[in-house]
Amino acid sequence: MTEHAFGLSVAQPQRSAALRERMNEAGCVFEFVVSEVAPGVSPDESLHRHALRLLHEQIMTMAMAWHQQLIRQPQHRDRAIPIVTWDLDQAKAVQLEKRWVRSLVRGGPVEEEGRGLYQAFCDPPYGTRFSGGEEHAQALFQEWMDLLGFCEQDDIVVLNWVDGCLADLQASVDSPADRVPWSDYFDAGLEWWGIWCLTVWSPERRTVSALVASATD
């Protein structure tokens, strides 16, 4: 377990890394992090924000590793270092109702909320490649849900951090601040596919998890 500030420690890094590799091999576009909350630390909104900061650090670490591999090729030697803006001070959280949380865990589309989480898991812009078909997809999704803490759904708290965000091209000077994306990470998904950014507090496990996705073709 890797210690971190704000009462959070990255939990189950080996399990997360193994699952992330399998998801990547299948073509899934979600990134995630699971953190354990220290005893006595209150699971308020600021803790969810700290989980998102950990997720940003992870995204940047992976982006830098990708960049280091890329610039070894002569034709990409001058490629700029990737930067992902992440202005959490502008991010607004909306807590999901229990019925929507249950719908997300079931693995089906959520009509009023748009695309379901399972649909986004299985259907990114370039598709997915589950070797065992639908059965494999369902099993991998449920394993991911369990790792994130979604399965203890009676008492979990799920916050949506991109509720109603608009693409920069859609936003105007009159747009409310909470409708403008707080990270350029979401630019790709706002073209058409969609964006995800959720945090999950599980009181039974004392973990707070964060997931994010944004993609285009």
C-alpha cells in the first residue's frame, strides 16, 4: 500500500494494475484508482477531491511513461510533453440517488442519466475485444465494480463530477461556471462519445475510488 497525504493510501495497487491491463487489452478506456481512508478521517467531499487528485497523478504518470517511449523514435523526438489540466476548484459534485447507483451496478443503460456505465465500458469509440464474448465482458465489469466498491451499494456514496458539462465550443460567456469542463481531459469525449468522472465512498471497506473516461474516434 502506498502512503499518501490527506488520509489516503493507494489500495491494492497490484490487483488494480492487473485489472487495468486486462481492461486495456480488451479496449476499455476507463482509468481508475482505489484508495484506503485512514481511521478517523471524515469521508466528506474534500476526501473525494483528494481521490481525484490521486487519479490525476496516475494519469500524468502513465502519460509521461507513454511519452518517454514515444520520443525514442526519431520521428517523434520533438513531441511535446503531455499536460492534462485538472482544475478541481472548478469541479462541482452531484450525489447520485440510490436508484441510479443500483442501475449502474446492474450493468444496463440508465435512461434518464444517458449512457449506462456498462455500455460505456463495453462500447468505446473503437470498440472492445472480449475474448469470451458477453460473458467475459460481464465478468470483467463486475470484477471492476467490486474493486471500486460499488458492490456494497446500500451505504455507498457516489458523486458525479461532470454533471451537465458542456464542450468549450458550446459554452458561452453566459454559461454557468459548473457547466464548463474543469479539465481538458474531457475535450475528446465531449465531441460525441461522452465523459465519465465518478467517485465512490464505501463505508464498509473505508475506501474511496475514482473513475474517469473520455474518448473519441
